[in-house]
Amino acid sequence: MRGSRLKTREKQAWKWSTTWPLHLMLLPGIVIVLVFCYLPMFGLVMAFQDFQPHLGFFRSEWIGLENFRLMFEYPDARQVIWNTFLIASLKIIAHLIVPFVFALLLNEVRKIMLKRVIQTFVYLPHFLSWVILGGILLDMLSTDGGLVNQLLGLFGLEPVFFLGDGTWFRITVIVSDVWKDFGFSTIIFLAALAGVNPEMYEAAVIDGANRWRQVLSITIPTMIPIAVVVATLSLGNILNAGFDQIFNLYNPLVYEKGDIIDTYVYRVGLIGGDFGFGTAVGVFKSIVSLVLITISYRLAYKLAGYRIF
């Protein structure tokens, strides 16, 4: 018995002596995560205080859930929550439908080189930041000489204030976000199609099925499980409407219909100096997102057998 313990210890010591460089490589990443992800979580105490920077965490007045009560009483806060939910929901639906349909169409392209060129072309916008795309869209959608409004003028249509009208702003945000990222999302569905056995299509041809029937009977059913997974996992982002995008596109004219939780927290908490209230709104969003992520993982496991942990 004692000999087996000694062998176990020797084995563990040998294993550590060979793997310690790998653990050392992990150390910078662990430190960064601790400093920038976990250490700031202690700042959540501001959500329960009338936080004053000159007093700090320990001397600021403790007000309990007052900031959360105000969050649901302020008309602006309720409107912001609704804006976030609406914009995020429409983005989730669009990000499911557009890549799904595009993957179906791209799968029918028989020339491999053309297929790769198209896929690369639609994939490139994903790598551009919203700082760059925001500037491009501001110029293209301007009512004063913008390319889009010039094209509308050729057809005798009045200029549209895309970034100054609340309704048009929501449409612009959703369409531009889908345009930027649908190429990246398409990869997921193309990966699912790559796993289809070609013999299934050959058997369908022998049975007299045309391309449309093959799509309905083989291609779409193959993509449904991964679509279910994508849809359920997207529930966790129901309150993530895209801070980078909206921050670079919005203005006071569209606050009523375009302001979301993240931009509201930025304006109220950082610009307005109401750190406690801004933190409370952020905590509310985080709690709701955590609950939805948990539910979405459970649904993904039940409906499609998908499991991360």
C-alpha cells in the first residue's frame, strides 16, 4: 500500500516537472482575467450606494435597493429596457433567418471558386470595427449628399433621415448589423451542410427528386438542429443590442427609440456622474442575461442534445 502511494507521488511529481512550463504560460492570461474581469466585480457595491467618488466605497451612503426602484420608476429607464429588448430580439431573428437562407443558396452554387469568392466577400465586413463602419454609414446615409439619398432622389423619392428618425434608426441598426455579421454566421450552417452524406443526394436523384425536393427533404432537415441550437443560445443576448454599433450611430434625436441599456448606462453613469444608478442598471442587465443564458443552455440540450458543461 505504501509502495503504491510512493509511486503515485513520484508520478505526480514527474508530471508536474514536465507540465510546469505550460502552467507558467497560462499565468499572464489568468492575471489579466482576474484584474479586468473579476476584480471590477467588487465595484457592484455601487449599485446599493449613493456613490460619491470623493467618499469612495466605504464612506458613500448605503441606500439598499433604492437605485433599482428608481430604475423601474424612471420613464426613460423603462423605455430604454424596451428599446434594448426590441432591437436585440429583431437582431436575433434576422441573424437566424438571413444566414440560414444564404447558406441554402450558397450550397447550391456548383462552381467551387465562385462559391469561395462569394463567401469571402460577405465574410470580410465582420473584421471591420463599428468605428470604421459608423463613419462610412454616417456619410452614406446623410441627407446632405449621402449616396443612399442620392439614389432615392433618382427615383423621385424624398430624402430619408435614416439616423435622425427613431423608426428608421432601428431599421438601419438591424439591417447594418445583419450585413456586417451574416457572413460569419453563415459558416455555422455551412459546417452543418458539410456533414451531409453525398449518398443521400444520389439516392434522392435515383428516386426522381429534383433540386427543390432535395433541399426540402435533405438540406433543410439537416440544418434544423443547428438552427435550434443557434436560436436557443441567442436568448442569452436578448439584452445585448450592440453598444459599439449604436454608440457610433446614435444621437439625441433618436434617444427615445434608439437608446439601449449599455448606452444609457454610459450616459447616466459615466457622463452624468450617477455611478450608483448606472451600476444598478448594469447589474439588472447582467442578472437577466445570466438567467436567460442558463435557460438557453438547458433548452439547447433538451431540443438538440447540445451541451457545453
